[in-house]
Amino acid sequence: MKLGIDVSTYFEELEHGAKYYDGNKEVQPLDLFRENGVDYMRIRLWVQPSSDNGEPYLAGNCDLDNFLRLATLAQQKGYSIMLDFHYSDFWADPGKQCVPKSWANLDLDGLVQKVYDYTKETLQVIAQHGIKLAYIQVGNEITNGMLWPLGKLIEQPDKSRTNFDSLIRLLKAGIKACREVTPESAIILHLEKSYDQVIYNEYFTHMEQAGVDYDVIGYSYYPYWHGTFEQFYANVDFCKKFGKRQMVVELGYAFTAEDYIKHDHGGAHLVVSNDNLEALGFVQEYPISREGQKHFTEKFLQMAEEHGIEGVFWWEPLWIPGDGICWASEIAMKYIHEEGKSSRNEWANQCLFDYKGVKLPAFDAFKK
């Protein structure tokens, strides 16, 4: 089974002084992961993660330059690369799939053509830099569609969804470009709601009927939102009927519910904190603790092997807190229509290093 990491914010961490340790010894974390048998790096790509005035959106500033720098470094260290196209200027997930600013006035036909052209041109640049892509995600967490509103799936009163035809046109355009430029890369369709057999059956039945040319069903799995191991792996087994390989392209679990900010912080919370554990319904067998995170990781990887998962990627294991480390700038929050939120790093307790950058027990569990 392949192991991977998504460390798209890595350079931003280093620029703000982040250091990583194994005990008292400072280490190069990308080398340490390789020593653990982690062979793959997933890197997200945004179209224009800055305002028209050049104000950065932060969270790694994951433009093409960042991708090229990080992928080049990763290849030098022996990693194989997964490219994660968001088809947005900033975060794309089940709650938002914002059309890039420069694409905003296109109709569906124009958007389909733009997806093809952008994908092809981007992949050609990547190839010119000598970067080989083992996997390509065409969209990120596209459970509810992509490039809204034109590519959004619309829920009906009976819970079925419509507008698959538009979504499929967009996906086929991106996949066509991938096959033309880098036919050796495996194509991933990435969803969340990874416990929900009804959603997955509907979605991938539509893909099958429309002849969408993909290779891998990709999952996000965070147990606070995506159910127990048993629910998740029941869906994995159910989806084997589609005849595709399966990967967990995002995995995470908290090592503490204590905040790294001790003073008042305006009501902004970590994604997983003491204030919301009960509401999140976390997995009781694996307490939110250093040892709990380790045991969660060991059990999840064991079950992944047993159920035929091709690979597992830990999401942002190096995104530790620090001055200037943010999930979004103010101008970025305006772009995704989430003004007024705190910009703090909400994910810092999901890393494989603690708040001071010291390797956690789960790091050693995340190995071949």
C-alpha cells in the first residue's frame, strides 16, 4: 500500500520560521517521512490565489509556481507526485466550488473549453519542468459538483440530484486534457461523505453510464464527519462494484483538543476542540490525545490494507501554528464569501508534529 502526504503549505511554513524536531534534534521533515516509507506527495493547485491587486490569499499560496517548486523538491527527495486541481482560485470543498475570477463570465460551453485549455496548458508546463505525475485529481471534494453554479449538483425533494450532465462535461474536458498530455497518470475523482453509500452509488453510477474515463475513486476520511471505520470501509467494499482502484487522498485525526492560543481569540476555534467534541461525534475508541492519534493511525492503515485500499495520504501533517500562518487572508475570505471569520490556523492539532514542531507518536505509526 502506498503512503503519501499533502504538505502544500510547506514553503509558507518555512518562510515563517517553522522548525521540526525528532525529540530534541532538529530534522528535515520531508527526509524523515521518506525514511518512514512515505513515497508520495499530493500538492493542491489554485488558479490565481491572490486578488487582482496582487494581495495573497495565503494557506500556502498554492499557485503554479508553488507547485513547481514543491514538486521539484519532492522528486529530488524520491517522492512521486499527485496533482490536485481545485479549479478555483482558493479552497474548493463540498461547501464551495468558486469559479476562478478570470473565468467568471463564461457560459457552460465556455467553461468546458476553459477547463480543457487550462488543464492542458498547466500540464504542459509541468512536463517542461521535468515533473512526472503519478496521479491527477480532476477536482477536489466534488461530491456536490464543481465550478458552481454551472457545474453544481442540485438536490431534489427525494434527495436525488440533477445537473450531472453539466458536471460530466466539465470532468470529461479536464480528463481529456490529462490523457493527451500525461497518459501514464492515473485519474482520480475525489469525494467526501465517505460513509454514504447512497451518494456514492448515485455519483459513480452516473459516471459509469456516461463513460467517464477515470481510474481511481478518491476519498476524504475524517471520522468527526465521515462516520466510523466500519461505516467507511462498508462503503469502500460497496464501491468495489465499480471496478476502480480506491485511495484515501485525505486523512487526519487530532492529537489534542487543547488550543495553542491561551488568551481570548475572538471566539474562533480549532476545527476539533474541547468546545465541540461532543457535537462532532468523534470516534470514542480513539481519544483525542497523542496515543489516541497513534492508535487511530495504526488501526486505519491495518484496515486499509485488509480492504484493498491502494494508498493513504495524511492531509497537511506539517501545518503547525506560527505567526503569519493562516488558513486565509481577509481578501481571500471575501473571495469565498466567508468574511468576518478568524484567519488563524484551525488545523494545527491535526498534524503529525505538535505545536512546538516535535514529532508525535502517530508519525511513527504512519509508515510502511
